Amino acid sequence: MKKKYFYILPFAALFLLHTSFTGINLKNGIWLAKLKTTSGQYIPFNFELKDSAGKKLMTIINGKERFKVTDVNLKGDSLLIKMPLFDSEIRTALNGNTLTGNWVRHLGNRDVLIPFSAEANTSWRFFAASEKAKYDISGRWSAVFTDEDLQNKDVTVGEFKQNGNDITGTFLTTTGDYRFLQGTVSGDELYLSCFDGGHAFLFTGKISNDKTITNGKFYSGASSVQLWNAVKDANAKLPDAYSLTVLKPGYKKIDFTFPDLDRKPVSLSANQFKNKVVILQILGSWCPNCMDETAYMVNFYKKHHPKGVDVLGLAYERTTDFATSKKNLEQLKKRFNIPYDLLVTGYTNNKGEPAKSLPALANFVAFPTTIIIDKKGEVRKIHTGFSGPGTGDYYTEFTHEFETLIQQLLAEK
């Protein structure tokens, strides 16, 4: 009978032996990711991977924004990345320095899959080497967006900051902004993109001169495409955001009873809100502009709550299931450490739902919408949309105007 010999390898050797067979090594550093639309266009973005507390930490990069994703799990060669706020995930496979798979968006009872790929050790976004920029388009622009059939038109305001080939900025609309866009001016071509786990955007355009952008295309998600053109206009502005949504004739107040995350009914007529300035934040966990407003509102609440201000979040989720709505809103609450109540108000895939559950409202047009109520319980102003920190001066102007109004309402008897 032959003798059997057993050899015990050191742990390091076992590890090297294992990795030599599996080839699995999710590299730290900057990656270039691309999402492929149905038209064959790629929406690029960058992210960074690094080790943190024994796990991988992903940080999505859009201009000044650093969006952290902690739920990153590698099993075998399969990598699953769950977005912390939006009901979506990246399912992909690792092969050396590349990832291939899909970005999966869960939209109610259906999933939308968008092909995803990524390359390690790649810090550029559009070009490894760009042509020298022919024009500097820093400043404010009046931009007009239309559907491909030219039936619908939306007038927006573009704000750009360019440094050589590098450019950041955003477009502001009456319903909010496109958040932190980052990109390149190569020769006379403009490229801007953004990915935040909930939305993916790509803007391209031809810079005819330092005052005109033509032949623009705006790609959103899997298949949406719009056309746009812009002219430089230092005086470009949007309609007054306080003029778009109003109360119906005959109404001065608004009232409701909705459940909080523990199913406890909360009514605006409750004693806890009497003789207080109350801010109603109409939002959804799926809404990127709502995310920016929530980040602002948390700090606002901490500063003004001791002075007699209360805030309620009225959430409209893309599900009729309370448990799913609660789960999504608890993630939002945890992400931003929200100290005020979030109420589950209803299901929405459109902008008509708030008008049904809040019948005093007329012409509801956007998430988020903010309702400002004085100490008598009367609606004083309604603000449509939110100009987030990616809009620069617009954000500063809004916060100053908003907080000045609150101080005035607090001073009233």
C-alpha cells in the first residue's frame, strides 16, 4: 500500500495559488464605465474603488460630486453593486481589468437593463487625449430642447465652467436641474455626462462659435433622445419657480392625513404643527433633485427647528406596496440622517398623483415641490423644482431667498 503524503502550504502561498487559478482581483483606482443606449451611443462616467473596513467602497465621480456606494459584493467573478438611494443595481462579471454586464433599473413591476462595461486604471472620461479646445464656453446660455419629432419644446438655462478642455456645469429647467455634469471640449465638440445610480445623461453638441452651440443631442437612460441648441445669454432665466404651482381658487390652507413609516397617521391639523412655520417637501426616493433638496433640508431643519419650524416629507413612491415604499424611504432617511417624518402618501409614475391626494393644489408640475405654510396654517408660497449645488449661483440665491422668507414668517404674530 502506497503511503499518502500531505503538504501544508503557507497561507500566502495558498492565496497566490487560488488567485492564479481564479484570476480574480478587483483593482483599486479610477475606472471608466460606459452605458450603451439602444441607439449605440455610450454614456461614460468614472468611479473610484478602494478598500474600506475590509470591503470595497465605490465612489461615483461627477464634477465636484462624490457619490459613495458601500454595497459592493464580489463573489467568484460576479460583481453586484447596489445603489444606496435609487432602486437599481449593476450586475457585472470581472475578467482581468474589465467589467461587463448590465445596469438594472427596477421600475415598479418591470426591469430595464442597460449594457454596462468598465475598464480599470482609466481616469479620462471621453478621450485619452482631446484636441485643443477652439472655444471657451464658460458662462450662461439659453438652451432650447425639443423631442425628435419637434412637437415639444423646453426652454432651459445652461451654466458652464471651462478650464482648457475640461468642462463642468448643468442645465436648469422649470422642474429642476440635471445635477453635476462633467465632460470635455475637444476641438469644437462638446461632451457632458452624468451617472448617479438613478439616471444616466449624455449631452453632445457642435460649438459653432463662442456664442452658439448647434446640433445638440441629449441622451437619457436606455433610449430617450432629445435635440437641443443654445445661444450665450448672460441674462437668460427661467420663470419664477414660485409661480408655477398654486392653490385652487377658494383655498388658503391644505390638509391631509398620511401614514408615517410606522403606519402611524400624521395630520397637518395636529397640535404639534400649530403656531409653527411648516415646510412640506413633496418628494420621491427615485428623484435625484429630491436627493439634493433633502441634503439641504436636513441642515435647514437642524438650524431652524428650535426657532419654530417643522418639516414633513410627503413621499410618492413607484410602488403600491407599503413595505417596499418603507424600505426605499428608510434607505433615504439613513443616507441623509433625516430627522423629520417621511409620510407614505401614494403611488406615482406621473405628476398627476399629488393633485389627487392633495386636491387643493393646482398645476402640479415637478418633483420636488415645496409648500411653505405660515403660523396660521395658511399656504404662503409654493416652490416648484430645486436648483441644487451643481447650479452654483442659482443654489446660493435660492437658499438665501428661502431662508429670508422663513425668517419673515417666524417674525409674524
